[in-house]
Amino acid sequence: MPSESIKQKLTKLPASPGVYFYRDKNGEIIYIGKAAVLKNRVRQYFQKSRYRDPKTDALVREIADIEWMEVDSELDALFLEAEQIRRYLPRYNILLRDDKSLVYVRIDYDSDYPTLSFTRRPLDDGARYFGPYTSIAAIRQALKLLRKVFPYAVKRSPGQKRASLSYHLGLDPGLEEGSTTLADYRSNLRKLMAYISGQRATLLKELDKEMKSAASVHDYELAARKRDQIESLRRLNQQIIFSDKEFLDLSKDVALNELKDLLNLKSPPKRIEGYDISHMQGSDVVASMVVFTNGTSNKTSYRKFKTRKNINNDFFNMNETIARRFKQSNLDKWGRPDLVLIDGGKGQLEAALNARDESAPESLSVPFIGLAKREEQIVIDVSRSQVSLNHALISKLNGHAAASGNFIVISLPNSSHIVKLLQRVRDESHRFAVSYHSTLKTKRVSVSSLQDIDGIGPVTSKKLLRQFKSITNIKKASLDDLSKALGDTKKAKLVKDYLMNKP
């Protein structure tokens, strides 16, 4: 039987989409779920007549409190659920894992034949990724509806002589048939990506402007197509709404609000940027910049940096990275963060602050903090970090702060909302940096391997890797393919013979 406090919470549940959080008696979040109708979904856990497996029974017995966040649509709930699970890692989400494998929408916009697909593992391959989402069925259905408004290709069929069925159904743009140009197709994809990203109002205004422009030059066929797209999108808004991080209710994110109070910021930080350095003893040195908008990862805003010098000094490398990020041109292009998190302690934070202070004047007011790995301690420079501490909140959260020269080191329980959020940002910046470092290292080793071939230099090696992506693909390629790529049959034969004889 649920406790009286749980029963009271159940009566207050709204009939709207959202994400719900179950806590145990210690206040730890033990399960996070999403619902199209919060009232119905959460109550199901406490219905006697409803069948539950043993693991769900164990979960229900531990529930001591319920919280929830309302959102505009079920798809927004899908997105938010995925991000919150990755932040808090509730143990029952692991035990009850069923359809929680994350999926991304992938659009290789810059290729000569752009396609849309789904993947569970985003790569650093230049494609545009949207997500993550926890239900591929819901995303497939949403894209199926959008494809009628913004036709897109899902695969390339080389050698196909007749138009595909999808083209005749109005779902494929007809790039192979010459029914559209690559420029027009990419223009169409930009609108699709804008819709997925939540820029619905802006997109409708753009289409309306294009419709009127076409009508003014008497291109009534184009104007009619734009009109039909507008009408279709307005109908779709009643059926699907993609996650729009810009409009999530920050007031309901406990971690963002506690972080605001801890650092005495004017408002919860809408844009948090996280930075990390990755290298192998000073070789292939790279840095990552990850962005969290309203507490959720915003992968389209991630940036990576290849340092200008390969130096085995994280302080030097962090200084260069922050100096480049806070150039006026990049501030104009990427915007200004509300908070910067540096992966590291006092040394890394000081190097970052030195770079910030020497950069564009408007960067001086950006708050900086560090997160030291070993003890997960928050580090601030009391004179320069542009934050001040709420000592009462530190005590309330069972933490403590200690002075260390110009720095203050804050220790909070690792289970606290603030630490969970900062860990999530830090771990994502680390993952992104390591991924880029591994890519560069693989390319360098591959180029070096090809240069072992007599008559093959760095230019030819890089040309082959750009074309075939890896040594394995080069080895599998035919002599004819290699000759076409290099424009030189003699060099192609040298490469082919060398790789075929190499174990």
C-alpha cells in the first residue's frame, strides 16, 4: 500500500505529458520514466489489479517520494527522459531496461547524396545528429509524417535506371532522376532540420516569405508547394512536436536551480559549456567544447579544437583552447555561455581564467568553475571566477568548503543534484575529446603506414584516406578504384601490391 504522502502526490498528478522521478527513503532518484499522460502512467504502478514483474514490485516497495516535470508533448518527454537518465543513472532504469536504448537521427547533409538514417552511436563523421531519443518507434513515426512535407532520401541506389516508388509517392526528392538539384535538396533538408531542432515558428515564417516571394514573380506552382507545406506543418503541430531544449522549464530542473543558488548567479545557467583536453604524451593534442542547453546536451553546438602545437602540458593546452573560444569572432558566431566548466582542478582553471581575461572584453563576466576528478570537488577562484558562494546551501546539502590560496574547494555529496549535473557535463566533454583524439591518432598512424610504401608521400596518403576512410577499405578497394582515386595507375599498383602482401 502506498504511504499517505504518496497518495496525496497521486491526486496532484496532471493529465499532461512529462517525466516522473521516483525517490527512495534516502532521497536518491531510483527510477525515471516518461508518460504521455502523467496521471495515468504513474498511478498504474500503485494499482493492485495490475500485473507487475518481481523487479517492478521491488521498485514500488522502495518508492518514498514522487516528482515530475511537465512538457509540451510526448516526444519532448522522450528526449528529457533520456537526458535525465544519463545524468542520474538510476539503478532501476538499468534493472528494468527494455526500450531505453538511445537512438539518434543522422543526416549526412554535406555529402553529394544526403540521406537520413537512424543510429545508436553518433560518430565524429561530419554528419548532423539529432537526439538522443529513447523510442525509435516514435521517432520513425514522426519522420514518416515529416517526409511527406520535406521529402528526403534514406539510401542511395547506384545504377538504378528507373524512379523509385518513394519518388512516385512524393517521399524522395528525386536527386537521381534530376527532379531536383543538390542545392534545392539541401535547402529542403535545412527546413527539416530546423523543424527537428524545434525552430517551428521561424520555419513557418520563412516558408510564408518564400511563398509570397514566389507569387510576386508569378511562380504560382512554387507558391502552391510552399502553401501546402505551411498547411501540412500546421496540421503536424497537432500530432508531433520535437524536443525544443530552448523552451524547457528551467524552474523545474533542481540541479540548475541549486547551481544558480550555490554560485549566486542571477538566473539558472541556460548554456553551460564544458572543456577537456586529450592527448597521448603530447601527441595529437585536442580539446573539446560540449554545450548543455537548459541542462540537456546540445550536440549540434559541440566544437572540437586541434591545438596549434603538440605539447605535453594540459595547462598550456587549456589556455590556448579558451583563448580561441573567446575570440570576438567566435563569441559572435557561437554566443556567450552562462557558465564554463573546466575538467580539472586549480591549475587547469587558472590557465583557463588567464585566457578568458586576455580575450574579448565581454568574456570577462563569464563565470568559470572547475571540477577536480579525484574527489569530484568544485573549484573556484574567489577573486576571478565571477561567482560567489552560498555557504548556507553548502551546509544544507551536507557539504563543506575549504580555502586553498586564492581558490575555494567545495565538496558536496556525489549523489547531490549539482554534482550529478556537473559530472554529466564533464564526462561528455571527456568522451568527445577522447573520440576526436582517437580519430586523429588513427589517421596519423594510417598516413604513416602508407608512407612506408616507396613512391607514396604524405599528399597521396591523405588523399587515399579521405577517399576510402581507412587502411582496411583501401586494402579492399579494387585496382581500378585506386587508380581512379589517385589518377595514377602506377601508384595505385604500388599501394595494392604493398597492402596485399602486408599481414
